[in-house]
Amino acid sequence: MTTSPDMQASYPELAKAIARFQAFLGRQQWPQRTGWLQQSAVTTNGQLIVVNPDRLLSSDALESLYNQAAAGRLGVLLRALAHDEDISYCYLWAPTSKREAEEHMMPDGLKLSISATPGPIRTHTGLRFLWYRLRGPDSGGIQQLLT
């Protein structure tokens, strides 16, 4: 099956997708500087979101995730979870099956979102064992925060 240029228009190159997302953040009065979270970089106790900036995704890792998700054609979500004065902490999420896409009402294409009620955020860096103690063994990380 060949793909028409129109089908690919819903997944811009990552740099263009991020530029679009940053403009969206600016319109919502959020910082346009972004930090991209991976599962092990965030935890929450239901009230406070704790981010370890040492565990943010590299640009190469983010691009790999984005390209893999776009190739799956089940939708890609760029979502801002919380922010401090300078940085919007964001994550990339994509469904892994058609069923999951339907459950989360994900259209094929790029979707931009911010948390309607961003919780208080705290950054925490430190020794690896201290971070794991803070996170705890059962922390759901980003999966826990998907709504």
C-alpha cells in the first residue's frame, strides 16, 4: 500500500511538532521551554508531582519514540503535565493497540494537550538509590497520570 502525502501530513517531523507544541504552550501561558519525561523521571503521590531532571529524555530518545509512534499510525500525544517558572514538563504517549487508541479516544495524527489542573511540582535530583526510595517500588509514573 502506498501512502499519499496527505496521510503523512498528520505527523510532521518532530522539530515541527515540538515548535507547534511550544506555540500551543505559549498561548496557554505555560513556559515554552520543555523537558521531556520518561517513565523513570516522574512520580506522584496523588497530590505532588516529583520530577527528576537528571532523567529527562534526550532529544535522540524523544525522536526515536516519536518516529516509532508515528509509524504505528495510532496517534501521538504531546502533553504538558506540569510546569515551574521556566520549564513545562511534558511527555509523549502513543497507544500500543487499536483498542488502547479507542479507549483513550486517540485520533490518528498529532494531538496536543496540557493538564487542565496541573498539580504542584517539585524537582528532585540525587543519588540513584535515593530517587528509587522516593519513587517507591509501585510508582506508576506517567501511566498513573494518564487521564
